[in-house]
Amino acid sequence: MAAHKLNQKAKPTVARKTKAEAQKTLNELLDAAAWLFQTKGVNHTTLNHIASHAGVTRGALYWHFANKDAVIMALWERDAAVPHSQIIQMLSNVSGNADEFKQLIKSELGAALNNAALMQALRMILLGVERLENDSELQSFLAERHQQMRDGFKKAFIALQAAGKVPLNSRPEALATSFWAYLKGLMQLHLEPYNQDVDLLKDGDELLNIWLDAVISD
């Protein structure tokens, strides 16, 4: 009886250990994928490459991921989901104060540029995913997150327009699309390895001001 009770007590410890080991393997796979995506490119990296670089078996990799799209989505969830949700929430709470909005954009861009894991996730999404199949799960996943950003900017511009800070003849949807396209373009140029013209760490505020000051009045 005592031995039986001892075995019963040991099971949760084994389960916790197994879960911890699975999480460790998952992170090793994601770290390997992030490095390979950056050095070889997303389209030139295979699941076998990821398993080999992580030092795990193909079976262990396939236990976590059915395909490369699942790896990309898991990297986003680990490294970008939290800051992405935070900026969406901040945009939803914009009060209509022009200076506060401008400072929010600049401070969040600065925080992103100094977050290595987030920048790697953005590099992968903005530059690495060269071709996507129509109606793929990854395509829908990325499109949803892009739409969330546009919707967040739309809410901010609705508040700014109500406060008289942006032209009344400009639709908030158009303003959101325009600014999101401008910001995403700056990020892409900053991340391109051969780029010599855009350094957002040095010139980010100046480049943002070109759009912000032209559209938003104080």
C-alpha cells in the first residue's frame, strides 16, 4: 500500500518533467528556426534543417509542428504576440491628443527596434515569407494580424478626427491604411540587409514626422 501511494505521488512530478522537457524542445526548435530563417531564408529552410540544427529527431519536430507554416505561427506567438496586442490596445485607447499619439508611435517603434526577438519575428514576416499559397492557414493568420493593426490605427484616427486633429474630408479607414503602409514600408527598408538609406534607430523620429506632421495638426 505504501509503495502504491508513493507511485501515485510520483506521477505528477514525472508529468511536470515531461511537460518541461517538451517546452524546452519547443523553444530549441523555434530558436533554430529563427536562426535558419534569418541566415538561409524562410523558403530555403526545411523542417529537416530545423530538426538537425536543434539537435532533435524528425519525430520530435513533427510532434510539435505539422509543417513550416506552423513553425512561423509559433514564432510569432512566442516573440511578437504580446507586443502586438499591447500596441493594439494602446491605439484603441487614443484620446485624440495629437502629441500623445505621436509620442506613442515613436516610443512603441523604439521599443520594437530594441526587442531582438520581436525584430526577428518581424523580419521573418515582412521579408522572409516570399510566397504564400492562397487560402493557406498562414496567409489567414498573417492577414488577420495586419487587419488588427489597420483597425487599431483606424480607431486612433477616429478619435483624432473627432478632436479636430486630422482633416474631416479624410476617411479614418484611408488614414489608417496610408499610415500603416508607410510604417510597414519603413520597417521593411530598415530590415533589408542591403539597405543603406533607412536606419530607424537613428532617423526614426524624423521619418515618422514627415507623415505625422503633414496629416496631424497640434
